[in-house]
Amino acid sequence: MPENNNFLSVADTSDIELGHSQSVQIDGIDILICHAEDGFFAVEDLCTHSMIPLCGGQIEGNYIMCPLHGAVFDLTDGSVQSPPAFEDLRTFKLKIDGTSISIDSDSLK
């Protein structure tokens, strides 16, 4: 993964259709790149309620639903929108350059 000013290239926008996501791993952290209504967002690929991957969860607007118990999270800031989860998702700063999606390595700390 090439590094550019603390950003690590992780995915390509052309590979993730609107309403879909792609899971990547950086430094042992599973990160979900989501293509939502307002663009691309990066959150930890782990439901804070059931501790299972969110990858494959339904994305509507700027929200993702956990595929197991239905907890809903706002992709723009990671906040919980509906139970059974009560803890927000960890989010990561990303940058789009052309079609390249990069994650700020400082946000991984």
C-alpha cells in the first residue's frame, strides 16, 4: 500500500457501487469503506453490539444496518441510530484522489 502524506491507498471508487461496501485491513484493523448517499466513508468493520463484521450490512442513505441484529449506525460520524447497539463506531479519515481511496494513517492510532 503506497503512502502519500500519511494517507494509505486502500481501495478504488470504481470498485464500490452506491449502497455497497468493501472491507480492507490495515495494521490489523478491519476497516469498512462504504459508498453512501453523501459519498465514501470509513468505519471500523465491527458492530459494537455483536462484535461481528458490518460488511454486507444494508446501506440506506448514510446509514448502515448490522446484518445480525439490526443495529443502525450513521456512516458520517459513526453514531448509533438504533439499538441494540449503544456504542458508536470508530471512524477513519479518508481522502479521494481521482478514483483512489486513501485512509489517514494517523486516524489508525
